[in-house]
Amino acid sequence: MSKLVIVGTVAFDAIETPFGKTDKILGGAATFIGLAASQFNVDAAIVSVVGGDFPQEYLDLLANKNLDISGVEIVKEGKTFFWSGKYHNDMNTRDTLATELNVLADFNPVVPENYKNADVVMLGNLHPLVQMGVLEQMNKKPKIVILDTMNFWMDCALDELKSVIKKVDVITINDEEARQLTGEYSLVVAAQKIQKMGPKYVVIKKGEHGALLFHGENVFFAPALPLKEVFDPTGAGDTFAGGFAGYLAKTEDYSFENMKTAVIYGSTLASFCVEKFGTERMKQLEDKEVYQRLSQFKQLTQFEIVLENHQ
Ligand code: AMP
């Protein structure tokens, strides 16, 4: 089992969906990634920052999932990163209502000493300079570096983001972000262009329409599980990334074939995340529920076809 370093926001989120509205609740990219990765019992550490307003209870929640939080800095006099979003009726698109960087604005990440030799690094969504700062602290080259980002950073720190993209093995972004990054409408062409920017593996997340994994000429597709209830998609992308990274860290196999399974785990875990607001569902997720859903996934995607009839 490899060690896993996760960097990303640990945040307050305020969310509005057609089904309801929350006040400030626990959110953040690293939070969702960590909760998903903890499902694999890997040795994982979160590198992030929060303000003095961040409840101890939330930190305890992460620590109780066996996530090392010694790299989560607490700036007593500062305010925690805050994000607020409102989903449209299709639940696949949203408007960002507020992004308040607060303590994130002057954050200098510190990777805990005993994680500087981690084999797997998951650069979750936050400022690309912070992502780069984490990479630079690793004292040996990780076996795999995975990057997740979003349009916000393409809008305000594109050059810095491109420098990080150059250094990673895998990128996970959503379809609109892939289009924005490359200026290409076709996701196949966008993935080819992104591979030329650095990462040899490109995962494009398409919300309720599943995810695509590209590597050279190889493509793999995993649908999203059709769910009865979708309550709040916030964090689904991060949960996907956490499941993907956690599975790779657990299996220590970074091949395209194994990444296919990692995509399935990522999709499966994300399917739970959306069933309740914020982290509610992931917090109480049990291993047997994951197992049941994986077998549903298998049934959903397996079919027999006789191809000789067409020759
Ligand atoms: P997702 O739904 O997977 O895109 O992730 C939503 C999570 O990302 C929320 O919990 C937010 O706190 C966090 N988030 C939103 N905007 C940003 C940003 N610009 N940088 C880092 N994290 C963000």
C-alpha cells in the first residue's frame, strides 16, 4: 500500500439545489477527496489550511477517518475558504455565487515530513502555485501525480496552472473545463491536446453522463450509475478523484488497465456523494454498500454480443 498526499481546500460551503438550501457546512476539495480515499484504508495525509472559525468537530471527523491532518494549518486570526453555489434544475450545471479565498490567499503548504516520500500525490483543487509548492516538497519523485482543477483557476491563474499540468501524470477535469483549457469542443481532441501539455492520462468527468479515461490511442468509458435520488452534486468530482487516487494507492498498480478499475471506484463513490447534502453521505458510508453498488455497476455495464453476424 502506498502513502497518499492530498492537497486541496478544506472549506465552508453554502449550497442551493432544487431540493433545498444549506447554511455553511463542511466542504472543500480535500475534504471530499480524503473521505473517498479513506474508504481504501490507505495511509493518507491532507495538506490544507483553515481559519480559527473552523469547528474542531470537522477536523475530528477527518482524523476519525484515519486521515493525517498534521498538514492542515490553522490560522487562528483568519477565516476559512468559503464557496457558495446554486444548482440549476438539471442538477448538472451550477452557478458559483461566491468564492472567498480568505486564508487560502496567503497559504504556504507544508507537507508533513513522513509523507514527503509518498508514492501517490493527489493535487486537489486550489491555487496552482500551492499545488506546485506541494510537488516541490516531495523528496523523491512520486510514482504518480494526479491533478484536479477547475475553471476558476483557468480564469485567474492560467499560466501557473499550465506549469503544474506539465508536471503531472493524470489530470481529472470536467467536460466544460477540458473545452475551456483547450478551446476544443470535441472531448477526444481536447484530451489529445491535454496529453501534449503533460499528463499522459486524461480523465474527463461528465457528471451524470459518466467519465472518460484517455491514454494515447486508448479510451475507456464508465457511465454514472442511474440514481433515484440526486440531492446535491457538490463534491462529486472530488469524490471521484479521491476514489481514483485511493484505489491506485491501495493497489500500487499505475497501469492503464488498473486505472480503468480506479475509474469505476471513483464513479461508484461519487454516486453516493450526491445522495445527500455536502459530506453527509460519505461520512457514514459503509464498505458493504460500496460492494453492493460495485456489483450493480457491473450489471449495468456488462453485455454479450455476437459480432460474427456482421462479418
Ligand atoms: P466539485 O463539486 O467536485 O467541483 O467540488 C466542490 C467543492 O470544491 C466544494 O466543496 C468547494 O468548497 C470546493 N471549491 C469550489 N471552488 C473552489 C476553488 N476555486 N478552489 C478550490 N476548491 C473549490
